[in-house]
Amino acid sequence: EAQVTQNPRYLITVTGKKLTVTCSQNMNHEYMSWYRQDPGLGLRQIYYSMNVEVTDKGDVPEGYKVSRKEKRNFPLILESPSPNQTSLYFCASNPQQGGRTDTQYFGPGTRLTVL
Amino acid sequence: AQSVTQLGSHVSVSEGALVLLRCNYSSSVPPYLFWYVQYPNQGLQLLLKYTTGATLVKGINGFEAEFKKSETSFHLTKPSAHMSDAAEYFCAVKTAGNKLTFGGGTRVLVKP
């Protein structure tokens, strides 16, 4: 089944404790992206990757890191989480780098709470 | 820069009544427009999209949306609401590359 998977689905952590949220897609998509969802703000893009070893900042990149060493994986790293990063996170993938008409496929989400 | 405004963060409709969710966008280039639905505790699922061609777009679950360039709108409708339509709905626009810019979302409550 074609899908985007994320782990963990739920995470409660404390301020300053490094964490990684994994994202994997099995559709051989070139483009991958991370969003955070906050009430009333919709989804905002954190980082995106056009292909392996190519990443760039989205609208809200502060406090986050990403890497794209393999085409299928795009982990989100919080080196020193803070309470304002408590949010619902979604990973998404798109078939092509510049595919404006392409549908973006979303993972199931990771609910992160930082105490 | 593009932006998306969804009028009404919450909408309540009776089962069988019309569902109308409003979306307006701003964009300096021709936009590609999307509606996504999020059911409780799930990810986002594409309802429909407008890229080029016919401005009335039909999607899944009986939803449709009409692109009106003059009004910079892409409102979502369904003639008769069903209890299973209770969810949050997001309008989004793509202008350059693959970046989606989302509206704030509209949560739909369906009353029996």
C-alpha cells in the first residue's frame, strides 16, 4: 500500500531533550515536506526537500532540523525542544520536485507535547 | 506571497442540509487550489483540486468546488450533509513549486 508513515504517533517529552520524528514514504517521491498544525493557523511548512541531500527552510524553520540521506526518509529533528513546539506534525510527499498539480500525500501525524 | 482565508472556523449544519465552506486566496500568479479533509485523529486526505480547465471541480464523497478567478474564491459545497462529513476542512493554494499554503481550517459539525 502506498503510504507515508510517521513515528512515533504520540510523544510527550521535556524541554531540552533532543528528539527525532521519523517519516518514510514508499512511493519513490522526490519531494518531501514537514508541516506543523496549530489551532486557527492551519498547517505551516517547516522544512522541505526537493531530493536527496537537498533541503530548504519553509515558513517556520526555527528550532528544527532535517536531513535527507535517502529518498524514502525525511526525519525531523528537534535538538532542544521547547513548549512552543507543542503541536501536531505532519510529513508529506509529492511525486515530483516541481509538480504543482501533484497531490501531496500526508502521513497520519505526530502529536508532540513538550513540558 | 500567497495567503488563504477560510471564513468561519466552525460551521454547524443539519443532516441533509447544504454544506458551504468558504475559501478566498490571494496570489500574484495563477493558483492551483486544493481542499483537504481531516477526520478526527487522522492525516489529511485530498477532497478535490483545481489545476486548469473546468472551473467546477467534483471530488470525493459528493463534494464540489468552483474556482472563481474574479472573486479569488474556491468555495466548497455539498448539497446534502451526512453525519460522516463531520471533520475539519482545509483549503490550500500552490503557486510556486510544491509548497502548499493552507487556510486556518473550518471544523464542520453535523447535527442529526
